[in-house]
Amino acid sequence: MNDLTDTGIVLAASPHGEHAALVTLFTRSTGLYTGYVPGGQSRKIRGFLQLGTFVNARWRTRIEGRMGTLELEPLPGIPSPLLADRTRLAGTASMLSLVRQFLAERDPFPGLHDATAATLENLLQARTDTMTWAADVARWECLLLAETGFGLDTHRCALTGTREELAWISPHTGRAASRAAGQPWSDRLLPLPPFLLSTTLPSSPGELLQGFRLSGHFLARIETHTASGARSPLPSARTRFLCRLSTELGAV
């Protein structure tokens, strides 16, 4: 009997048979895990199988490599997804759909898990304003790139070596350029919004969306974990989130 205990974030839940559910979690020490939850369609359990819910999980299986049984309970003190706030729900769905697309089953990413949990907790706090949590999501997308081996090189200018006034990113190499050095090729480069390099807020909705365009450009180049290993389109949940975010911020 294999027996694991971990904390996790609910990525997906679907009915299985008449009473059970299949649930996919993003766990800290074991990565993505899918398991069978007896009674998962009951009112008691279904309530905390919402996307983005934080849970304690115990996973059991008799045979290594087989889908096991999950026992779940919600983590106390963690905010639940805000059902009435469609933009926050869309942001949650976007983040977790990217996790499902770019991470393989049972491949641990503890640092990314912790960052995902922290970003979601901030997003789910009703008092956090939209520009603040959305900027965190954009930074989180850049972390996802780094954790999966496609991080941007924003430490210094690729042309001059300076660390000052980095303002551009090569769409081909992901390396930064300073404002002055990159200016002659500005029509071929991607803007590097300052908020991605710090904890400051974007100066405008336009700058915030520039950050998502930058991360989205490189996310779209990653070969995902499909049977063929080919590139897949970015999740539609991300597109819906950016449309809703743009509308809320008046950036359309």
C-alpha cells in the first residue's frame, strides 16, 4: 500500500460514476496528481472541490503508478474562491489551466506551488484591488516560464551589459535590452514593463496588459505535455480572463 499526505490546490473535478469524482490537484511535494474521491458528488464534498480550493490530501493506492484514492479536507483559514467576482474567478481559472497545460503529472515544483498558493491567496482576498492582484498574476506567469526552463533574462542588457533602464525583450531569445540600446530595433522588440522587474504597481492598465502580452508570447512557444509533444494553443481560460480584465479596467 502506497500512502502519501500533502497539501494541494484543486485544479479540476469531474463526476465519475453515480457518486464519486475524479479530482486533479497541484500538490507541493508530488506535483500534479489525479485521484478518485469516493462520494465526491455529495453536497458535503462537492462544496470544496471548486477550482482553486486549498486542501489537505491523503492519497492511497495498492499498486505504484496507478490512480489512487484521495481523501480531502479543506485547509482552514484560506479564503474560498469568490463566486460573485467573475474577474477573480477568471484569473484563478487562467492560472490553474496554465499549470495543467505546462506541468507533467507527478513532477514536483515546490517553489512554483508556493508562489501559486501565495498569488491565489492574494487574488482571493476581497480587499485586494484588481491592479494589485492582476500584476501578481503577470509576475507569476513569468515565474512559470522560469520554472519550466524558459525564463526571461532580465538581469542585464544583452547589447551593453548594463543593468539600468531595461525596457525591451527580444521575442526570439528572451534577453533584455536597455531603453537606449534597443531603441533602433524597437519595432522588432517586445516592451518590458517596469512592474515585472519589481513589486511596484503598473502605472496604467496598458502597462499591465503589456506584461501579459510579454509572458503570453513566450508561453505560446513552449512545447506542452501532449502525446505528440507539439505546441498547443494557450488555454482559452487565459483568453477569457484577459478579455474580462481589459473590460473591467477600461483598457478596450
